[in-house]
Amino acid sequence: MTINPVTLNWPNHIEFGSGKIKTLVNYLKDSKRVFVLIDPPILPLVEDIFKEVSKMGVELSISTDVVPEPPIVELKKLLILTKKLSFDTVVGIGGGSAMDMAKLIAVLFDGSQKIEDVIGIGNVKSRHVKLICASTTSGTGSEVTPIAVLTDTEAKLKKGVVSPYLVPDVSIIDPDLTIGLPASITAATGMDAMTHCIEAYTNKHAHPIIDNITLEGIRLIGRSLERACNNGKDIEARTDLALGSLYGGLALGPVNTAAVHALAYPLGGEFKISHGVSNSVLLPFVMQFNYTSSKEKYANVAKALGVKDTGNIEEMAQAAVKKVREISNKCKIPASIKELGIPENAINEMSEAAMKVVRLLGNNPRTVTLEDVKGIYRKAYDGVVG
């Protein structure tokens, strides 16, 4: 078997475990001026840490101006604010939206480039400040990736910035910060992390290093997502999800995602459906389309999800699709895009938009045509897998 080449560009420091958010103090002790972008509900949980940092003589500028699925225009508003400041460190604390915006502020606040200049792969020229990200949801994995995603409201599409300069210097994953997440967000972000792991594992550019961590991520999320939805204070389940999400995030730089994410982008860009929900709804339908291209891998996904091995690869590969749908249903995630309020007559326009996400479609294990995308959307609209 030929092994694909791979580049592992991960944070210099990854802090994982309960209470690890306290390590933020050590990583800020040598900073002079720090800009913090934080999800509003998290601020009370870290105020004591900020007080301790301030006592060390570090100047903090704290913003809670986080917008879900951040539109480009909202990032530009923040950049106007940050251009007036002079800081040497940027900290993003929250879900994917907070961290993605913080990452882009770190590379754009000095005005040397505009957001339009950096959309795509490898267009960011530099970063001159320390970047720290701390995740408070178990989903996007943004705390360890070279990726930031924004919503282009004019194009009605999500657009990504991919650059090694977006990889944080420090990543903090503290499961304690996820305890208060509502079940609906837990479900959507957990299935987002599951999607990262499955798409990376079955990817055209898959690599043994990434296979090992993503398969374990699938196992962790599969066994604990329903538990965390039913009991948000179950720290063991929360830790499983946090670690599974981390594994999925570590896979995004070297391998990345594929057709699920490409088809999800128009749902968020035009209809403002959250990224996690979009992926969750579409995942089983794209898996159904893809499984014939890598039956053995899909069979392994089924085993990681706890399906008893029948010894029949075809049967097990199809079981992976059914098991993902079962987990999604148990976590009360909508079963179709119709349930999301998206009209059937939007399928053609969404399909055209999805086909523009070539950086992800090129990773898919099976070639995807415009008619294929329309077919997947139609099945997802009806909500019938198979």
C-alpha cells in the first residue's frame, strides 16, 4: 500500500484535561498587551484567571463581540477596533466562531493584508503576535487547525482561510468548560467532531498517523455523545468528547474534510443553519454515497462505533451509515434538511454553490458530480437513508 505524504503542523503546546484553562496564566506571563475574544457565557468562568494575569502587569483588552457562523462584515468590524490597539498576543476562548475570528485577527489586525486577500489556501503572508486558543465546545477542533471559516453573505457560502500562520502557538482543551453546554449544542458540535474524524479517516489523502487518531476519535464520540446530551455534567463523557474533538481537529490540517463539509457550506451560508447541525444532517447521506469506494474503512467505522463485527464487509460498511444515523436520532438532531426549513426548490442553487468548494470535494474518496450533489441533497431533503 502506498502511503500518502503528510505534513503535521500542530501547535507547539497542547494542554488537555480538567482544570487546564488555568495554564493560560503561565502562557501570558511574558506578554505585555493581550487582546482576548471570548464567548460571553464563558467570561464568568475565567474572570479569576484574567484578574491573576492583570496582577502580573499584563494589559488585557477583552471583547465578547462573537457572532455565530461569523460573517465577513463582522470580522471587519472587529478589525477596525483592533487596529487602534497595540498588542503582542491574541487569545480566542469559545467555540469555533470565537477561535476562528481570533485567529484571523492575529494575522490581519496590522493592516498588511485584507480578508479578501487571504481567503483560500496559503495566502496569509505572516503573523507577528502570539496566538492562543482555548476550546469551550467539543466540535470544531479550531484550537489546533490551520483553518478559519467565515460566511460570505453576498455569495451565500462559507469560505475558508487555510494557512500555517493560523495554527495557534498554544491550544487549551479543558472539558470542565463544556459542562454547561445545552444538549442541542452538545449534539451538534459532537456530530461535527464525528464528521471530522470520519471524513479524515475515509479521505482520499488519508494517512496512517491520522487514521489512528481519527478512528479513536470516532470510538470516543460514538460511546459518549448520547451520554453527554442526556447528562451534561457527566465529566467522563465530556472528556471523551473533548478528546475525540481534539483528534478530529488534529486531522484537519494534514488531511482535512470532504464532501459533507462542502455540501454543508451552502446550508450555513444561505440559510444560517449552524455548521454542526448542517454536518450532522448531511453526514449519513454522504456516507451512503461514499461507502462503496472504501468499504473496509467504513466497516472499521462501524466497529469503532460499537457495531458487532459480522465478518461481512459490505454489511458492516452499511451498518456504519445506519449507526451514525441512529446516534444522530438519539441526540435529537433533525433527520432531514426539510426539517431545517430549507425549501426543496433551493436544491439546485445549493448544489451549484457546493460544487465551488473544490478544496474539500477534491478530498472525497468518490468523485462527486453536480448531479451527485443534487441527488444527495434530495435524499437529505426527504430524510431517507438508503
